[in-house]
Amino acid sequence: MDPYSMYKKKTVETLTPVEVVIKLYSEIERQLAIAVNAVEKNDRHEYQKANEAFIKAENCIDALRETLDMSIPISKELENYYVFFYKEIVKANVKKDCTEVKKIIPLVAELRDAFTQISQMTREEIEATNHNKKKGVG
């Protein structure tokens, strides 16, 4: 394995679960942007590129669905979003029409941003807890 692949693998292995979710959202955004760009070129040679990007986005959505803990109330709402995203991506891929996918991209970004805020908040709380323990508080 080349050094870059080893680094990339190690980086993924050390991510927290929230960081994995954030990476998946970012990858969905990236793949949908690639797909939209390819479809809008209206060139049948670009459709293969779009198809591959749509499928990668679908795979990321599947991965997100697998991370859901259905005992947490918000998970059902997230699952509904994921099912909606998936269906729209499949339709866009079949029809080569990205009208609805363009509306999904900002929603994915909002979810990514929300998880990013949660991730940062959790880190701050952890740091505050550790700081208080060092001082002998709590």
C-alpha cells in the first residue's frame, strides 16, 4: 500500500462517529455536484460520470441510514430525509434531470452543518469537563 493510501486509511479509522457522518454528508454534496455538472453538459459521454457520482451519493446515504439509532427520536426524521434523498437521486439518474437534486444539495449542507455544530459543541463540553477535573471541580 502506498503512503497516501495508508495515511487516508488511518485518518478514516481515527474519525469519531460524528466526524464520519459529517464526511458522508460532504461526500454526498461533492458527488451530487459532480453529477449535476455532468448532466448539465448534456453529453451522453458525461452521463456515465453522472451515473457513477449518483451511485456514490446513494452509497453514502445507505451508510448514513446504517448509522441511525432508531431508539433516538430524531433518527426517524433523519431516515425520512434519507429515503427522500435516495428516491430523488435515483429519479435524477434515470431521467438525467437534476432539478430536484439541486434542491437536495442545500438540505444535505444544512444537515452537515448541524452535525458539525453538534460535533464542536461536544468537543467544547468534553474540554470543559476535562479542564474542571484537572482543577478538582466535578
